[in-house]
Amino acid sequence: MAVLCPDTTTAEGTLAYSVIHSDEIDPAGQEKVAFVFAGAGHWLVDGEQVPVRAGSFIRFDAGTVRRPMAGGDGLSFVAVGCPPGGYKPHGPF
């Protein structure tokens, strides 16, 4: 479960949220990647601390238990997921 608290709100809507609490087990069994774009802290991944800071990427296997933990300056990130093996590369890159 994640509880989100709006950090920045404008006339157009909410721009950013903070995770207040999260113990995430993805019921869809998705792999996920998160990119930290501001702040620092760590993720607890299956009980192990993994430090992150602005510019970090972190990948989660399907079925892992993960919880982001913000440091003193907060932790801002975006995460995307897909079913295991769901990404199929296209093109010459």
C-alpha cells in the first residue's frame, strides 16, 4: 500500500507526490524500473537496503517486496513496469 501526499499543486493540477508509506508487492507480478530525479534515500528490497540518489536507476524483479525510504531532502522518482518478458526491443538500437 502506498499513501501519497501532494507536494506541488498548481491551477493545472498536482505536479508531484511524496510517498508517505509503501510496502509494495505487485499483484500483477510486474518488473519495475524507477528513476530518481531529485533527493536521495534508499529502497528496502526484500529487506536489503539499496542506496539511491538523484540520477540513479533501480530495477525490481517481479515478486520482490520494495519500499522507498526518503532521506532528509526527500526522494522524488518515477517508476514504470511491465509483465516479465513484456518488453520486446524494436529498431536498430
